[in-house]
Amino acid sequence: MALYRNGSFVADDPWRILGADEALPAEGPVALPKARFIAERDGLAGRNAPLGVVIEAGEGLDGLEDDINRLSLVVLTFPKYTDGRNYSTARILRERFGYRGELRAIGNVLRDQLRFMLRCGFDALEITHEGTIAALRDGRINLVSLHYQPASRDEAAPPTAGGHPWRRSSAGRL
């Protein structure tokens, strides 16, 4: 698995993504499955380390509304290429809840999805597909930089010169 963030692969990821039954380490950033996070919410309140949550495809954000701003990482899973439910979750996090922490896609992330993930607000991708990893390493993936419609990452991007509000530059790259 390779973590791609801000235009390059990252060697060290400080985050530990725990399962439902894995012991919680005394320190360090951790991301917990949504159900576990909600169940242990009170005990996690005093933790002096960054917290994250893992949301499976189809789970939604219910029960997390009051905790979104205290999360440093939200991991959205993509169990298969054809399952796009977490695209909507990403947009809701960025637009409705104003989430500004790291938004990470994990699972079956393929090169055809990257431009859409960027537009939905993802900051980081955990990629397992070797072809996608190789294409990113070799610079063979071109992301679209001008768009007719604004998206989550484009809110702060002004229209291009010439006063054409429908031409917007993407606010960032993966």
C-alpha cells in the first residue's frame, strides 16, 4: 500500500488505522472505525493525540456531527471500483460540515478516479493498485486544472482572468 499526498508518495505515515478489536496505543495518532469511535467517544475525549475515524462505504456521517471538528483525519473506504458512495460523503464533509482536516481515500483507488477524488476534496490516497502507483510515480496522470463548475476544493479559487466565472482553476493537487 502506498500513501500519496500533496503530489508525491509519502514514506512515513504517523497514523495507525486500527480495527474494531485492536488495542488502543497510549500515544500517537490513531483512526478508529466509526462504530468504535462512537462507542468509545467519552474515553477518547481526554486523549492527547490526533484522532481519526474510518467510514466504510454506505455508513454515512450520522452520529459524528458533533465530533467532525475534533477529527484530524477522516478515512473513506472504497471497497471496489464501482462503489462511489463515499464521493458524496467527501463532498458533505467539506461543504456542509466545513471539514478542513485530512480526507483520505483507501481501498480500490484507481487512476480513473483520481481527478474525481480531488474534486470531492480528498487530500491523500492509499493506493494498492500497482498500475496506478506506477502511473503516479512516472507522472503519467494528468489532472484537469480548469472547470466550468466549482467543487469542494475550488471554493477559494477565483475565476480566471478575463472575468469568466465559469472557468475556475483547481485549488490544489493531490
